[in-house]
Amino acid sequence: MRIYLDIPDEVAQCPTFSRADWLREMAISLFEQERVTLGIASQIAGIHLMEFQKILGSRGVCVHYDVEAFTNDIENLRRRGWL
């Protein structure tokens, strides 16, 4: 799916705010609203998951990492032989 945004030229052409900045900010907003997962948000932003988590942390955004997610991560690591 592709989504197109109609951003006024004077805003879109701002030299201090790039396309990557727009994508990152939209991803952060969608994640904060719990409309997308952490993984999907990092994909929208076009950056590695860990880098996205660092950005969220620097802004004080809760990552919503609960016991179920932790358990799933441990199971995935075991399946891959990392634990």
C-alpha cells in the first residue's frame, strides 16, 4: 500500500526537515497512538529497530514491552540457538 500526503511546498521544502524526518515523525506518532507495532514503526521510519528504540527512549516514549513480548523474544532467541 502506498499513502500520499499533500504537504504544502513551503513545509515540504524546508531545508531542515527531510523526507526521512517526516517518515520518522509519522512512525513515532503512529507508535505512540498504538496504531502500529514497534517493528512496523521502525520499517515506516526506514531505520533499524534498535535505532528506532533509541529515538523513542531519547523522547521518553514508552516502548510497551510487556511480559508476553519478553517471553516471545526469549523463545525466538532459543529457537535460533542464541540462548
